Amino acid sequence: MPDPQPEQLRRAQPAEHREAAALLAAGTARARSGTGGLVLVRGATGTGRTSVLEAAAEAAAAQGVRVLRARCSQGWAAAPFAAVLQLLGPVPGSERTDPAGDEREQAALLRHALRSYAGESPLLLAVDDVHLADGPSYRWLVEAARHVDRLPLPILLAVTERSQYDIDPPAPGFTHTLSPALVDTHTLSPLTPDAAAGLVRAEHPNAPTAWVESCVRAGAGSPLLLRALLDDLSASAGYATDVPLPYPDLPEASAALYQGSYVAAVQWWLDSAGNGTAEVARALAVLEEGWERAEGGAAGGEAPAGLLGELTGADPARVAGWLTAMTGLGPLRPGPDGLPRYAHPLLRDAVLTGVPAARRRAVHRTAAEAMLHRGAPTAAVARHLLWSGPVGAGWAPAVLRDAASLALRDGRSDDAVAFLRRALEEPLPDDHRQRVLTELGSLECAGRDSSAGIPRLTEALGLHGTPQDRVRAAVALGTALAGRGRARAAVEVLRTVDGQLTGHPDLGGALQTASALLSDQDQTVRSDVYRCLSETAERSPELVGPATRALLVRYAASAALASAGDAMRQVRALLAEPAHPLTEPFLLGTSAAIAQWADELDEADRLVDRGLAGQRPDLLHPMHAALLNTRADIAAARGEYTLLPAEPPTHAHGPSNVHATTLIALVETGRTAEARRLADGFDLREAPDNWELNRFLYARGVQRAAAGDTAGALHDFLECGRRQTAREVVSPVVTPWRSAAAECRLALGSPQEALALAEEELRLARVWGTPRTVGRALRVLGTVTGGRRGLHLAEEAVALLEDAPAATEGELVAALLAQGRQLTAAGERVRARGCLRTAAERAERLGAVRLRILAEEALREGGARRAATARTGSGALTGSELRIARLAAGGRTNAEIAGLLHLARRTVETHLTSTYKKLGIRRRGELGRALSED
């Protein structure tokens, strides 16, 4: 291609060229005074050698010096003295010489012509790219340089020569045989970032700093590349100098540049370096595609020189030198992992221009195989397989599946999906394909790409595999269908597979248990499933495994047919029995839910931990969501509202249990505006008719009651009760809607209806028999009843809850508040104040803002001032704040604390910020001292 530089010669020289220009100007001055000399300007491709030489020639001509020019090129190698003849022009007598004759004769004739020219006026012989001159011309110029300072001739020989580290070792330079005393040499430096930014600013004075910096990186320290880029940008829409801010981002694909000057310049830069260097440069660009977003080092922890050498057949030592040289010049920069990468994606893309897609795939495949043999990390090998196309070797899908597992371990589900999708492109036996489809479909259903997940799981279920893998595929597909409101279809899938399995009772048990759990998403389906399970348990108990029996215990508990003590004795016995790996998650999750209802919260916590530890993130499973729901319910039961997510995840199919618990947490912690937004964020007319909707109705009722919308709250509580009763969920341990509705009825002037609801609630609460449920029911019945009997009921609630586990602290505060109000109404103000102060203090420690405010209001209404409660020091910390603070003081990071407590990292940060404020400290390192002092 033609040299792209002459079009840009009129531009001002950068600072990096001034020293060379001064050297040439001094040589010109000596020639004008009658003294010859040699000036050699060296530099890498694109550093501006031609620009410097042309500027010096123009300056010399302006001073009356005759300028003779020659620009050498590779095409002249076969024409003897082509460069010298271009320099000197037509030489009399040269037409009579034989081109194949004696070189010394021709050289003498040309020297004679040079002397005759010098006798007329001072001469500047400007020879550009002398390293490309034909052999005779090169030798003639070296000899001329050897004698130019000893001849009484006013001649300045100014020569430019490419000087750059290439893969192929270069030939000796122009001055190799000359004495250093004969030559003034200057090597051009690459543009500094400031100099390059100045050139960009000269044409785009209003450009933002980030855009200028991007141009500087894409220019790679080369005036040639930078000016070609600016030419393209000036011709492209959106980058004109007069466009309003903000500038569009600099493109990463060279196809977005209109004129193509930048790509042409990059290709010329590669061609000038030779085939060996161009191959390595392009191979590096291909490899870098596979390094993007790579974890643990792009090339697997080793420098890429050896890998590039293996890919291109180049000497690894030369490759290492080239990488170092290019990093110094500017085309490469150290990446986050310390390895050299192209300075800008646009430069890398331009290097790849013209490299066929098949060649790129071949490089990635070779790189993957070479890295595998070198023991590179799995993820690094898999990154190249993403770009390689099908390999057809057994190791490829194995590497991709391993990489997916590692990505999931690190929380990179998008990467895991990419690896598994790529694994499906390899030839796989049916059983392996079934596993990959199940894992991939599970991840796609759990993520954003839900439309692709169900078809993949359906395909997996249709393949022949082991019975265990078929059950996993069926459970994953059922979970996906139920999560999209298709509970009946989910149960049918599981029943179909159950009917196809013979001789595997444990696997059948897993399918039956999954059916029962998924049927919770549909009231009608749930009734059918549990009726069948109950009949089977009565008729053939040997066919019902521990996990299914645990679900029947849960069903009985929710239907107010079992006490907490009986339920816990049964699940503990079931937990002691051997469990199949596929049914154990159901047993653990169901037992955890029952333990949470029974206020055995520490045991529930342990069961949740065991259950979550056994969950595979690459297999969709209904118990995963159930365990997380139980985790949220445990936090709510303890009153640890700040452990719940500050921003619940969006749910495309209506509100979830996490939304319900979070809504209540917002109400209890006094964040009324956020609670209102969350409550109003769902159109419940469009929500599926499942148990989570019922929980959200109860939570919205709590929010409306706290906001003063008593009628709206009553509607939600009664609708929740209607739906729960239709599902045969009547125990207040699940949703105490009767107590809440009774308080609303009382406030709206319907005491008889309120009394009936409260009495029924107490009757059902006594069946379950835990202090929390009974204490709550006693408190509300006391409030509704009033008078002396009402006060006795409130006192009974307080006494019961004072002896209860610490996790019932929130119910105790509510009971103390009710007792205080009853005492005030009875005229016992001194006792009332004691109850209300205790309630306010306990609410403060718990972080229950709503209850604290109600207690303070009740104190004021009773004519008392609330005693000051601790707002600072460790005594002011909530239980969750204290737990997190102790872990942080022990050296745990926020990420570790979040993992241990199954919280979002943001929640941990919020707790620590509040803790610092209460303890009067600023840094994490002060936690230990502050906690110990208090």
C-alpha cells in the first residue's frame, strides 16, 4: 500500500521530532558552509521518520540548498542502483552502462555525477527508508557516507532507517561498518501520552478527557496511527469538532471508521514488520479474544511468549523480546493481570482485519490444547474453546463443564451458561448431553434467559440416561414450570416419570415429594396431591419415604392437626433415618420449615445450612427457593429485620415470600415510604393463586394497618384468610390473619366480630402450642375483650413470652405495649409506665422502630416521659448488628460475612455503617476495642 504519511506532513511536528529536526538543521548549516556530513534518523514504524526528513528537506530548500530525494521500497531490490538513480536523476552516460556489468564502473559514474552536482551548490541527499534500498545502492550510499566528511564538498547525507525489534532478526544497520565519528544519529521516541493528547486536543478541543484518553491508547504512541485515527474520526458522523457534547464512545470495531485510514495504517505497520512479526501480532490479537473477562490470569498464570511461539513457530525468546519492545513503544500495555495486551480494542480489531474466521478458530483451538497440556487453569483453557468452534475431542466438553462449575462457585452464572452452551456444540453421548442440558436449562430458567430453559429441560427429559439423571431433569423441569404458574403441568411431568421408573422406590419418593412441594403453587393441585399422598401413607406406608412423611407432618401442622412438640418429635425421628441423596434436600428443607414454626430457630438455621450446602447451583430444585424462604422467615421470627434484603429481587410472576417478609420488615423498622412503594408495586389481580400471594396479602395488610388504612388492612387480612382456609392452612403459625383482622374489626367498631376472630385464633394457637403463637393470640384477645379479663389475658401473654426463647422478643414487646395500655385504661398508671418503658427499651434494642414509637406515644398519653434508651454504645446495637460487628472484628471480610449469614453484601455494609455510628468509630480496626470496652 502507499505510504500514508505524506498527506499529514503539513501538520505541526510533535515535540518528539524536534531534536531530530535540530540535528538535520545543524547538518544543513555545515553543508552550506562547505563541510559534508551524515545524519541518520532511526525509529520504529510509524514514529514519523518520513515526516522529519521531509520537513528538513523543505527547510533546506528554502535556504538555497539543492535537495535530492529518494524513497526506497522493497520493489526495487531487483533493479541495481534504482535508489541512487532516483536520488540523482538522469546521469549522463549511465544509459551506456550494462545493468548486469561491473558494479564498480557504475558506482564510479554515479560518484562523478554527485561531485558535479556538489560543485554547483550545497546538496542535501535525503534518502528515506534506506534499509529497503537495492543492494548496489545501499553499498554506494555507505561508501558515500564513509568519505563525505573528507571530501571538500558541501554535501549532507540524511538517511532514515527503520529500527524496531522484530521476530525475525534484522540485518546489520546502515552504519554497521562506519566509524561512529562519521555519523550523527538520533532515534525517534514514541509519542508520550501528553504529546498524543495535545495532538487530539488540537483537532477536538471540546472532547471529554475520557474520549481523548481512548484516542491516545488507540494511537499506541505512533504519530502515524494517531493521525490516521483522527482523519477517520473527522470523516465519521458524530466526531466532528463542532458536535455538541457528549462525544460518542470511541468504537471498538474498526468497521465503524468511515475512511479506513486507521486500518490501512495498522496493516502497513504490520507489513513493515515482516511476516514473522505480523503472525505473532495477529496471534496475540486472537488470543486476547479468549482472555477477555478471564479469571485468575489470562494465559493461565504464564507469560504468553511460549504459547505464541508454539502457535506461530517463532522463537519464544524473540517473542518475549517483541512483547517487551511493543509494550515500551505503546501498541501493547500491561493488562490487569500484568500480561501484555493491545492498548485499545480498536487497535486489536484492526490487527485482526483480514484474518479469516477459520484461522481465528484454529488459533483458539491450538491455544486451548496447548494450554491444557501445559496444565493451565481450566477456565483459561475454556475461554479459548468458546471461540474455537467444535473440537470433536472428548477433553473439550469435560473442560467446558468443569469451567462452568468453577464459574458457578465464583458466582459468575453468565459465564457458566456460556461454557455449557458451547459444550452442547461438541458431539456428546445421550447421557452426557442430558446432564449438560439439565444444567444449562436450570441456569437459564434461574436467570434472564428463561425462554430457552424449559425447551432444554424438555429435551433433556426425552434423552436416555441413568434413572438418577432422569429424576434430576424431571425435578428441574417441574420446578421451572411451577415457577411460571404451570403447577399442574409440573406435577404431570413428575408423575409421568414416576410411572416410568420401576424398582427405584427412593427415586419415586423424590418425585412424589417434589410434586407435593410444587403443588403449593396451585390450590386445586395441592388438594389433589396431598389427598393422594395421605391415602398412600395410610394404605401402603412402606411406599412413603422420610421426605414425603415430613411433608405430611408439615401439612398436618398447617391444618392445625398437630402440636409443635409432636411435629418436632416426628421430624427428628425422620432425620435420623437414612435418606437417599435425591430425597434428602426435601427432608432437610421441610424439617427446617417445621422447626422455624416451632421456634426452634437455631435448629432450623442448622437445617437450612445443611440443605443449602447440598444444593447444586446448576440444577433447578424447588427446595432451593424453599430454604431461602425459611431463612427469611427465621430472620423475621427473630426480629432481625435488617438481615432481610433492602431491595427484594424483581419477580415477573407476582410477589414472593421474600417480598412479604421484606414488606413487614420495612414497616417494623419505620421505613414507611419504602413500605408503601413495595406494597403498591404489584397488581395482585394478575398474580398467580399461590401461597406466596397469601403471605403478601397478609404483609400488605400489616402495612395498611400501620399507615392508618384500617379498612384496607381488614380487606387484605380477610382475603388472606379466605385463601388460606381454602388450602386447608388454618393454623396461625403460618399467617396469623385472624388476630390482625380482629384488631381491625375492633378499630372499625365491630367488637363482636373481633371477639369471634380472636377467640378462634387462640383456640388454634393452643393446638400448635408455642409461646409465640399463643402469646400473640392472648394479647389480641385481651385487647379485644378489654376490662379486667382483658388485662389478665395481656398479663398472661407477657408472662408466657418472658419465659419464651429470646427469638420471641418482638412479640414480648407487643405484649408489654398491650399490657401497658390496659393498665393505663384501668387507672394503674405507675405499673403502666413500667411496662411501656420496658417495651420502649426492648424495641430500641431490637431495632423495632414502629413498636418503639407506639410505646413512646402510649407513655405520653399516660402522662409520663419515656426513659432515655441507649442510642450509642454496644447496648444500642441490634442483635444482627452485634453479630456482624463481632465477625468483622474477628477479621472477616464483608463478602465472607455475607456468605456465612446468607446476606447480600450491601446488607452487611448497611449494618456496619449503623454500627460505626452507634459506637462512635470510623474504621473497621476500631471495632474490637469498641465492643470490648462496652
